[in-house]
Amino acid sequence: RGGDGRFEDAARFLEQLFLDGLKPKG
């Protein structure tokens, strides 16, 4: 789908970081 791949990867990466931040680290 065009050159949106890079943006999608970044969004997924940020989302993963966000979800990891919500989890208690142990």
C-alpha cells in the first residue's frame, strides 16, 4: 500500500512501547 509501510511500522512500534509501559515491570 505505497510508502505507508514505514509509518505503519513506527505506529506499531510506538503502540507496543505504550502497551509495554502499561504493564507492571517485574
